[in-house]
Amino acid sequence: MDQYLEFAANHMLLMTALLFSFFLLIFTELRRKAGGLVNVEPQDAVKLINNDAVVLDLRSPEAFAKGHIVNAKNIPFDELGAKNEKLEGLRSKPIVAVCDSGMTSSRAVTQLRKSGFQSVYGLKGGIAGWTQANLPLVTARKTRKKS
């Protein structure tokens, strides 16, 4: 213990930087939690999806057709405000918002929480993070016509 105190006394600048970094980290995490902005890792998103969460894909229909998470609903971010009535039935379910890189989904989470949705999460890293975690995507398929 004496060695630690001696080190701290001899390296005040390093100790000050360490303490500053520690408090900055704590402050940032508390601010993020207070803001209600919760990003989940892809593995945690899978757990939410398995527990009946709805995946809301905020990308364009073209990007959605190239590959999306199974059973995802495609509502582009710029249409999100106009289609809130379409989401009204989902208030009781958790929602995982997905975009390309995770930036747009953060804004969508904030917007949906202001609209009264409680369990809304953004996918950390977006679809890029999802594919980087080697999780599957579904591509648009041709559907058979019923005769």
C-alpha cells in the first residue's frame, strides 16, 4: 500500500488525469442513463427479439430489401412521425430500432420515448454491427401467388 501512495505522490499529474478520466466516465454514463438512451449490443437484441420484441428497421425500402433482421417492420426514419398510429399497438412490447450504423436509431429512440413508448432500444452499430456479430439477415424473397 505504501508503494501506491508513493507512486501517487511522485506522479500527481498522472493521478489527476486518472481521476479526471474516471469521473468523466461516470458522468457520461449517468447522463446517458438519465436521458433514457439505451443502445443494446446485437446479442442482447437477440434476447429481446426472442422475448417478443419488435424490430423496427428505419432504413430505406431499398436497403431493407437488400437484407434485414427476421420479422422486422420497415418504417423509414423520415416517415416515423407520420406512422406513429401504426405503432400504437406496439406500446406494450419492447421495440428495437435499427438503422445502418446506429446513429439514426438513437434519434428514433428519443423520438419514440417522447411519444410515450417506454421500452425502446437502439441496436448498437446498426445493421453493420449486426452483420459484424455474424448474425443472419433475411433478403427480400419472391412470394408465390396463391391460386
